[in-house]
Amino acid sequence: MCMAKKKSENEPPKIEPLPGVIETRYVKCGRPNCHCITDKGHGPYHYWIHKSGNRKFKKYIKRDELPTISARIDERRRREKEIAVFKKEVKLRWQIFGLQLREFKRFRGI
């Protein structure tokens, strides 16, 4: 009997990327005898802020959801950086190819 582990047991769970940022805010309630008048305020409260088209959206993040949302946003940023590096490499390779092609044409008299 084969005791091989399933593929899903070997790999870490995939993180679905999420656009936007997490903003932390402290809120002042306005009551005259509350500690928030002299302190930073109530909180911290965390909000996920993202744009869709020309509209900006804000959604409250529960404390237990914060690590998951943060990981998803970080994954999006990591992928965007990866893509930017890849694009730079491709652009550089095309430039080198163009130089080599011109040199070849000049050498061959084309």
C-alpha cells in the first residue's frame, strides 16, 4: 500500500490576492467625560480601503480577520513586485536583442 502524501498536504494553502490597503483609525466619541478627549481615542479600528473604478470603498475589518486580510494584501503587493521585475527583465532582453540584431545586420551588410 502506498503511503504517499496528498499534494495538498505538501503545499502551503494558496493565498488569494486582494487589492487595497489597511488603514488603522482611532475614533473620538464626543462625550465630554470620556477618556478619548485627552487620549488617542477609541480603537484601534482597522478598515480595508480599495478602489473599484472611480469609487473608493471602506470596510471594517474584525480583529480576527485582520491577519488574513493583511496576508492577502501583502500577497497582492508581492505579485505586483514580481511582475514589475519580470517586465524590466523582458524590456532589457528586448533591448539587448535589438542591439545584437543591428550588429548582425551591420556585420552581414544587410
